[in-house]
Amino acid sequence: MARLLAIDYGTKRTGIAVTDPMQIIATALETVPTHQLLDFLKKYTGAEAVEAFVVGMPTRLDGTDTDNTQRVRQFVSRLENALPQIPVYLHDERFTSSMALQAMIAGGTKKKDRREKGNIDKVSATIILQSFMESKK
């Protein structure tokens, strides 16, 4: 089996999480400056087998688009063009940032590390990936 890779897309930086090759555990991987994201993904998929990308799709509680939804759709289009052999799945990302912060607090993460937004982005990507995996069971 190959890994699943989740993307919590942001305008400045993007959190990335991956599964192990058996797709059992989701783990935070990296926070990448968004302008370097496609290059990072090309390099990563050249070194590791990736079965699919899971991209967090931002929506409001009522299901309507947020300010970031169109940017995510544009990124997905660029991703599909850059790496057409790897399927892309969209997954609801509502509340992942607040869930990530709560998980960091519960895990005993120091306040200084919680203020580092890149850490929250990685944990958010992990939550998106874990939720995607659970929805497929």
C-alpha cells in the first residue's frame, strides 16, 4: 500500500500530514510555505509512494463557501494538473483548527509551541486525514 497525504491549505502556509504505508496511523509531516507547496509535493511523491491526496475543503456551518474555498479549488486544479496520476479527495475541514489547538493543549504542548501557527496547521492536516480515514471504514 501507499501513503495518504493530507493538505490543510492556507494562503501563507500549508500543513501536511501522511499515513504510514499501511494507512493505519495519520502523522503530522511538515508545514510548507504555500508558494512552495507544489514543488514540495512533487519532491515528496518522487521519494514516497502516495495513493491519494486529501485536501481540506473549507465551508461554513451551512455548507456555503468561505473566503478561502475558491483558493482551495484553484489549488486542487493545479495539483491535479501537476500530479494527474494521484487522485485528489476533498474532505470537510470545519473546526479542525480549534480541534488541533485543543489536542495540543490536551497533549501538554507548551504555550510557546501552540502560538506557532505552523504547528496548528500540521495538526489540522492530521485531523483532516484521520477523519477521512475513519469515514472510509
